[in-house]
Amino acid sequence: MIKGKKVFLSGGAGFIGSSLIKRIIEDNRIVVYDNLHRNALIHSKLLKHKNISFTKGDVLDIGKLTHSIRGSNMVVHLASIAGVDTVLSMPVKTMEVALLGTHNVLKAALNEKNIERFIDFSTSEVFGSFAFNVNETDPTSLGTVGEARWTYAVSKLATEHLALNYFREYGFPALSIRPFNIFGPLQVGMGAIHVFIKRALKNQPLHIHNEGSQVRSWCYIDDIIDGILLCLENKKAIGQAFNIGNPRNTLTIYHLANLIKRLCNSKSQITFVKKNIVDVELRIPNIEKARKMLGFEPKIDLEEGLIKTIAWYRRIGYER
């Protein structure tokens, strides 16, 4: 476990950032840099902790960003625009935040003399619509040019190249993580599990796109935080890209909805909604590289993770 570090988190008020803070705040100084587009910190008492400071800012603001990152030892770059509906509605902004924002964070960090690690958060969507047992060396898919659905994946793939080339050209200690369908407490953005649980707790219909045959592998938040910490601690991670997910937790969206309905003891009806949009039909990671290089091993099975997540949603009042 890292200790005595100053850790800078762009987008640190979000789901993953807030969960990471919980794990490292006692032994490190945390700088959260976020525009609060999605704020999971409001569901915790973390901002009251003596080891945390918060700056409201945007990664497109290079001046404020450069000032805020000063003195940091580690950078976890999480800031992005995510969620399919959001990306479809603002594809230009999605690409600007990913491409220009990541460039800004890298430039600001490169000027610091004591950076030990820089983690760029990419996405499993770089593998395209059909990704079965994909590993880090498999070809990525850029999707159809002009299709808004792929602007997020394309820009995230570009940030991976940028971060890893900072390592190759400057010796900068950068790496990339490709997360596969993360869920758990503190999730405040969109996503199937987030939406299904919120609606199931209120006995509202669970809407499934088309037949619900899309296949996903779900990774509980504690497991991806383990993966992040291993990347921060292990020098072998530098200059690499890693799939972080849990291939054991694989099922269709239809079966996921039914499982959540059962675990919530919900009376929700499952409805099927025709959606004529490009979608990811299959997404299952191969995590052997992270296992061998980092010792990463996901521990939380899907039902256990869902039970913990449902309990959190109930605790913060989503049943009302």
C-alpha cells in the first residue's frame, strides 16, 4: 500500500476516484481536481478529512490544472465524459475532454520533478462491438468514422497512445488501465446496474434495449481499486496497458436485470425497448497480463457485489 505520497486525482469526485480515496486517504495527501459533473463525494464524509484538498476545475483549463498538480508524486487521470447517452448528445465535447484534457494533464505532470506514476484511464470500448477474451495485444477497433457512439472509444485509444509515448519519448512513468464494466457503491453516473437497481428498489419497470442479449463481464469496485493500487505500487506497470475486470462475472443484460430484480425483491416488470443504435454486443476481458505482471486477482463475485451495492443504494435512500 502506498504511503506518504501526494496523489492527484483528475475527475476524483466521481465513482472510481471516490472509492480510491477511501482506500488511501489515511496514509497519503489527496488532491481532488473535478468540475463536479458527477459527484460521488457528496455520499461520503471524505471532504472533511484532514488529508484531502479539493479544487473545482476543468482539465481543459491548463493554468488551473498546472497550479493544482504541483508537488504531486502520483497522478490518476480519471476525468472524462462517459455514458452512452451523454456521449451521443455531445460527441465533440467528449473528444475535447479526452484528447485535450489528457494532453493537458500529461504536460502539467511532465513539468513536475517527483512524479512516480501516471495512470491514464482508458476504456474497454477500444475493442469495439465484439470483444471475447480480448487481451492487451489484440487489435483495437476504431468503429465507423462519423458514428458518435465511437467518439469516446476513439479518443480514449488516442490518450493511451499519448500516455505510453510520453513514457517512450520522455521516460515518463505512465501506464494505461482499461476497465471492464465497473459497478458498486458510490456509482452516481449512468450504467445498467446503477439504473436497474434504482428502478428495482422503486418497483419501476426495468427497460432493456432490444432483446437484452448483450453480454458483459462485471467487475466490483473493490477489485478495480486493487488493480489501481497494484499499478501505483509496482514499477513493472510503467509503460504498459492493462485490462482490469472480472471475466467470471459474465452474463447477458437480460439475465442481469432478472438477477437484480430477485436480489431487490422487486415487483418491477422487465420491458423491451427497440433501440436502433450501435451497441457493444460482447465484452469479456482476458486479464492474464495483469495477473502475471501485477498479481491482480478479482475476488468479488457478481451476486456478492450486487448485494453490497443494493444495500448501499437502500442506505442512501433510493427506495424512497
